Amino acid sequence: QKKDSQEICFIPDHDYAAFIKKHTKSEILPGNFVRADGIVLGRHKGLIHYTIGQRKGLNLSLGSPAFVTEIRPQTNEVVIGTGEEVYGDRLYANRLNFMAVPEIEGEMEVFAKIRYSHKGAYCKIRKTDPDQIECKFYEPQRAITPGQAVVFYQGDYVLGGGTIIG
């Protein structure tokens, strides 16, 4: 299971790492940058410094652009890949809240936003469990991140949403 990434947008200077260090008693441990297959590419300065889709500030020289494609808290690894690997066409979400309809039955076409700054994209959703939904985008989307909110729209109305789990 992936650990949630909690967005803390209220930090005025956007220095999330400094805020976390100051307000928690957790030690921030360095770890390895790895490829998806586990090959070590270098060292990172602690998971709190990275987000999925990040390209800048990695301090890796690989000869081509490198992006964070996954964060593995269990092993303290940051997975590095190509720009194409940052894109996905599917997500799963839980902690569902559908206020505009009593129940999702079968597949439903909706417009979805996967973070505040996302322009949104059309997709089909369907329930996979009582509190889980699968969302299949028609076109791959950049940096689908566990812990972030997904919000579904029908026209100008919010249909509902949930928390991305993978």
C-alpha cells in the first residue's frame, strides 16, 4: 500500500520540508534514487523533498530528463523515470463522497480534476468496491499522485470525489 501524500497548501513560503522538520519529531532520512527495476541511481536527501512528476531539484545527471515517478516510503526510495513514465490513464480512489447522485451504477462518463491546478480531463468511472472507484481517462494524465484529491464533474456541477490511492 502506498503512503498518502498530504498536500499542505497553506505554507506561505512553500517550504514544505522546513515546515515538516520544524513541526514533527520524525527524523528525515536520506535514501536512494532508483529506477523502477531497483537499480540505484544516486542518493536523495529525504522523501519529504520530492513529489510525483517533479523534475527540478533532483541533482541527478543521467544524460536525459529525469522525473520522480513513484515514492516508496517502505524502502525510503524515490523512483526515477522518463517523462512518459509520469503519465497514467487510470487511477483508483477511496474515501468517496458523491453528493449529486445517490449511487454510481455501471460506468459513468465524467470530467475529472486530479489536483487543484489540473485542467481536467474526460474519463469513465465505475465502482469497484463500496468505497472505491476506478477512473479510466481517455488520454494519459500527468502525475497521478496517491493522497491527492480527485474531483468529478458533470457539466458545471460537482458530482463528487475521493482520495487517490493509486
